[in-house]
Amino acid sequence: MSPPLLKLGAVLSTMAMISNWMSQTLPSLVGLNITRITTSDTLTQISPKEGWQVYSSAQDPDGRCICTVVAPEQNLCSRDAKSRQLRQLLEKVQNMSQSIEVLNLRTQRDFQYVLKMETQMKGLKAKFRQIEDDRKTLMTKHFQELKEKMDELLPLIPVLEQYKTDAKLITQFKEEIRNLSTVLTGIQEEIGAYDYEELHQRVVNLETRLRDCMKKLTCGKLMKITGPITVKISGTRFGAWMTDPLASEKNNRVWYMDSYTNNKIVREYKSIADFVSGAESRTYNLPFKWAGTNHVVYNGSLYFNKYQSNIIIKYSFDTGRVLAQRSLEYAGFHNVYPYTWGGFSDIDLMADEIGLWAVYATNQNAGNIVISQLNQDTLEVLKSWSTGYPKRSAGESFMICGTLYVTNSHLTGAKVYYSYSTKTSTYEYTDIPFHNQYFHISMLDYNARDRALYAWNNGHQVLFNVTLFHVIKTEDDT
């Protein structure tokens, strides 16, 4: 039973109790100890001792009891007591009437509420009936809406997973920053703000002095080769890869030329990272095939030996055109004077801190190595030096600061065995080992910007670090 119905039941029960109480208590309060009510007009004796008599009793149309009562002889004391009881009874009835009136108002209000609830329940019953009838349609519609929502949310799952990962990283970063902040705070407290500024200024001054010192350094002499660092595995056993030593720090393009002959395709990558991942940025189709693997990129142009000739080609990457070509006089070509591994490596083009060079051999020099400095624009030979080292006995060679360094083999156990200085026109035998990890080197060139050797080692593109010995210039040096 709902709360309003409970209230209505309580009201009716309370009213029945009040009626019962009045019918039983009221006569005793006025001195009627025995009550017998009938529907006839006969006389009924009530409480003879008190002298009250009821001559007739009946019910009106509303069901109320109507009596005729004859009072006894007047007695002052008895009247006063009865009057007092009657007043008390009237007060109680008045109080009870007020309570019943309040209860009636509440009952009427609750009854209206029950009527309203009945209307709402009938409406809900109709709605439930309609929902029951349309259940299948609604379920299909709601299911489709939920599916669409889930389809929209599905892409968020990996994002949330990444957020969880990032949240962990951020927590770690916060902890590291907190630790670092603590350390820095301790340092600052230890040395003081003024001391820190002074220390910073000393560091700046030291950097300036180091730059000035670097400007005074003469070209270095090779002392040690360390590595290799394997950058990538790609291509055939023979090939070349390089960067431009004159490029700016932000320009880290890589060029890649696979095989030593019968090829004209040069692949370009924007960075070492792109080169490793294979994200090629551009492809160049050269007008001529190249010979060997001893090409060089210098100041935005590619220098290479034209296939089956001693002609040197200068090709611009920016314009896609040949800017210059020139025959290298008397230079052997097409495996006449190659390095020990062959591969049409007769003419080796290279660059260092001083400029552009060509290393080759001639019949006039009995097949020994000739070093020529070239004009980078016209390819004209500026000056040449004849050495006594047989070209066919050399594994590879490279230039550092105007000195040619020659290895004794392209196989395992190779070392830098010979050097020739173009500054002094003198040579010496050296013993600088390096690790030929993949057993067959077909390209070895120095990059002055990176201070490293680029190598193609049996299908592996590797780097070697070099250690140079520098001498500081004096004012007397020119």
C-alpha cells in the first residue's frame, strides 16, 4: 500500500476509535452507567441511583443517536461535580475536534495526492504497454546508437594506453626534475648566486679562448682510428655513401650510390636517421654511368669518374645539370691501376680541409700514385705530386689536411701503412691499425666536417672516428 493510502487508513481507523470512545465514555462521564438503546419508544431505566431517566431513543437519517433524558432533582454538590466533569469533557472534545479537523485537512490533501498518483500510474501503465509493443524497434535503435558510440570510442583505446605510458614518464620526469632541483638548490646555496654568475662568466671566457685556440691549430696529423660504427646494412658488396663536408650544420643530407659500375641512380636522404630508416627524399638520374666507388660530394655538387674514361664529371644536385667535365691527363682507367680489390677504382676523388683532390696512377709515374689538387669549379689540375707507392698495392686511401694516407689492403688485417705530405713533399711509413669488421672495404673517405671516415664494408655502411695531432700556429707561421 502506498504512503497516501496508509495515511487514509490511519485516518479512518482513528475516527472509528473516537466514535467508539465517545459512545462508551460519554455516558459514564455524565452518570449513565447502563445504556440499552432500542429502536422502540419504550422507557429504559438508566442509573436509578442518580435519578437520570431516558424516555425514548431513536436514530436520525444520518445514523446519529437521539435521546430524551429527564434529570433528577437538583443537588448543588452533585451538579457542581458533574458540571466540572462536563467542562473537562467539552474541553477534551474541542481539542479532539481541532485534531480531527487538522487530520481531515491532511486526509483531503492526501486524497488529492492519491487521485493524482492514480492518474500518473494509469499514464505509466499506458507507456509501459507502448514500450512493450515497441520493444524490438527500440532495442534495435538503442543497440545501433550504442554500437556507433563504441565505434567512435575505439580509436581512443590506444590513445588512453599512450596516456598511461606518458603519465608514467611524466611521473619519472617530475621525480628527476625534483631531484635535479634539489641538487641545484644545494649547489646554489653552497657557492652562492654571485659565485655562480662568476663561474658562468669564466665558462664563457674559456669557450671564447678555445675557439681562438682552434683557429690557431694547424691541420692535424692522423694518430688513431677507432670504430667502426655500423650505420646500416644495404646494397651490394661494393658502393659509396657520403655527406657534404661544406654543408651547414643544419644540412645533413646523405647520398647513396650502390655498385661500382653500370649504374646512374643516386639516392638522397635528408638525414642519417632517414638514411637508416630508408626514407628516401629524392632520386637523381645521372647523365653518365660512373666507374668505381670513389666519388665525393663537395659544396653541393657530385664529383665522379665517368665510366670507361679518365673524365671527371661535376654534377649539381640543385640544378640537375653537369657543371663541368675534364679529362685527367695520363690517368689510367678501367682497371689499369685500381686498388687491390679492383672494381674500376683507378681514379679516387676526395676532399679535406684544404680542398678537392684526385688520386690516380700514370704510366709516366710507373703506376705509382699521383696526387693532384683540383679547382672545384673548372676541375683544372692546380698542382700534382708524384709518390713512390704502387697504386695496385694500395687497399684504399684518403686525404686529411693535405696528407694522403694509404692502407696496405682491403681485407682483414689492413692498416694505414704509408703517408705522403703535399706540404713538405715527403713521405713516411706508418703503422695505424683499424678494425676491418666485415672483411672487405671498397670505399674509405675522410669527411672534414664530421672528423670521421666513411666506409663501405662488404654491404655495410660504417663510420670510423679519427684522432688527430694538432700543432698551434705561432705568429711566425704563414
